[in-house]
Amino acid sequence: MAKIIYLPLEHIEMRYTVYMDKVICDYLDKSGKEYVRIYPDIPARQIKEGSFLDAPTTIEFKSKQIAKVAEMYHTGEIEDGDIIFTSDIWFPGLESIAYLNYFCKKDVKVRGVLHAGSFTDTDFVRDMERWAKNFEDVIFDIADKVFVFSEFIKKDVLKKRIINEDKLIVTGQTLDDKEFMQYKSDEKENIVVFNGRNVDEKQPWLFEKLKETITNDWLCYLEKPFKEPKFVNTHSLKLPKTDYYKLLGKSKVVVSFALQENFGIGVNEAVKLGCIPVLPNRVVYPEFYSKDYLYNNFDECVKLVQEALKGELKQTESNYTFEIEKWFE
């Protein structure tokens, strides 16, 4: 029976990698599939504000994973038919598997999750496209299957990169509400949250503009006495996860200004906790949310937030499914 050589991402809370690793291991344990998890021992390092990884650390981590895989080829622990599965297939060094397969005369499959890449115009990785394009084409060539979170990212890859469409499989993201649903509350406060990272592609300065616009005008559009809304940039608070989920649970609105989003796990969590989404009509959002919650410009955003605060825009749900079984078929 083929076994899975599982290469998780290094644990970074902001990137949900601890949680993703847990979901994958729980599934593999319950499914009874044989697997080997390779998680190198590296020192914990602080990442800078707004970032989701530390480049030297992630390269050290992935290099140690590949070194262990190479050792397993040498000892014969990796056999024909085995599957190397990585929770991020944008993995410098992963091309070594094709090299090892050739010289060790093995038929080992490569599969993994694609979070983002230089094929997306608004992703910061786009700045690396001159060399990253070639890297992505190589990875897409050696991979047996590539899993993406949305039709949006699938279309983006097919438009810009060389890959057989049958290899690209939309599965949704690892979002299991058992982790946080105990914080959902029916007692909502007039809190508008922005839970995107404080980086250019999330445009946090527009949240400050939204706060100023509505705070200056809120008395004018309310027809009855109403507590002045609060505007909270969650990443600026640096809350522990439990306090973060408690805040989402009592908040009324979650707003995004993202130029780039391949799934939007933070928005999805907020919506599951009862926040009303107000989102740009672009990237992945039209795939997951009704047009009633999407805006085309800043003025429309202001109007939707006002309607949500007044109770004219109701709670909704995200239209997505997560099919983890496709990762390990």
C-alpha cells in the first residue's frame, strides 16, 4: 500500500499553518492512511509585522525537509507508488524529487496545495516573476496534482502558466469551525472589523478612511438613537487567538479592501461568527458571496457598512466547501 510523505509548512499562527497541519494529521489518522510527517526542528523566530513568513527560516525548514526525503530515498524507505504531499507546493527545492526519481529509478508522485504565485497580478510575489515563472512551470510539470482553494486561482494559473488543466483541482481551504464557533454570540455590538494583514495588498489605509467617513457622518444617517460604531484593525491589536475570536463573535461587520485574496480565511471565519461581510467585487469574493455584500467603489462600501450597522443588511454565509479527501485520493 502506498504511503504519504507529508511535508507540512512551518508553524506560523498568522498563516494558519498550525491549524492546517492539525486538520491534515487528524484526517490522515482517521482515514487509516499510512504516512510519514517530516517536521524539522528549527528555532522559533519572530516574523515582522504584516508578514506571513520569515524567508531564511522557511528556506532552512524546507531544505531540511528535502534533505530528509533524500535520505529516505537512499535508505529505501521511499518506494514506488508513494506520494510526496506538501501543504505548500510553492516549494524551492521540490524539483529535487524529479532528480531523485530519475537517478533512483523510482515512481513517486508529487502533490501539494498552491496558495499563491507570481501568476497573479496583484500578489506581491509578482515582483519575482522574471525567475519565479520558470520555477512555477517546473513545479507544475513534475506535480501529479495541484490543489487550489478557488476557481479564481485556478483560472489565474491556467491563463498565465503552462499546466494541464486536469492537474488543477479546486478543493476549498482548511476551515473547520469547531476551533472557534464557541465564541459566536447573538449579542452583537456596533463593531466594524478589518482583519486583513497590514500590507499594501490589503489596503489597510482605506479602513482608516472608512472609519473617518462614517464616524463623521453617523448621526446623519441613523433614524433613531444608536451607539456610535467602533472600528477595529485586529492585526494592530496583536490579540491571542481566543481573544481575537471573541472579538469577531461580538462584532457586527467585517470589511475587506483586498487587492489579492485566493480564499480569504479571515473573512470566512468572521462570517461564520456572525459578522456581516462588506467586500470588494473582485478576486475570490464573487465566487463565495452574494452580490448584495460586494461593492465596486469606496462610496458603495460606505453605504453597505451603514446598512449593516442599521440592520438593513443581514447576516449571510460563505458559499464554499472544503474537500480534503481529494488531497489524498
